[in-house]
Amino acid sequence: MEKLIKSGHPKPLDPTPLPKNPSASFKPNLYCAYHQGTSHLTNSCYRLHHTIQDLIDDGTLAMPPLPP
């Protein structure tokens, strides 16, 4: 997924500031390249997964080949 972001599809979201009162589930040691922020990993970003699927559905991205 980080390879897709580096290619410009999809474009990363604008970074947001850290929350003033983070919840107990907030994980500052994890980084998401799509959100350009902390709390989860890029590979587990649901918003990125949905964005990529939308790009495949509208023909902007081709479906990746299946592994052997």
C-alpha cells in the first residue's frame, strides 16, 4: 500500500494534529502513511482499503495480480 501512496494514487490525506486527550486505544508508536499520522499502521488502515477499492472500481487503478 505504501508503494501505491508513493505513486500518487491515492494521495495521502492532510496531516492532523495529535489529539489533546487521546483515548486508551490511541497508539502513538504506530504510523499510517495515508493519514500521515499515528495510531494505526498503513497496512491496517480501513479508510485506505476503501479508497483503493473505489479507485479499482472506477478504473483508476488496475486490480493487482494474485500471488502464485
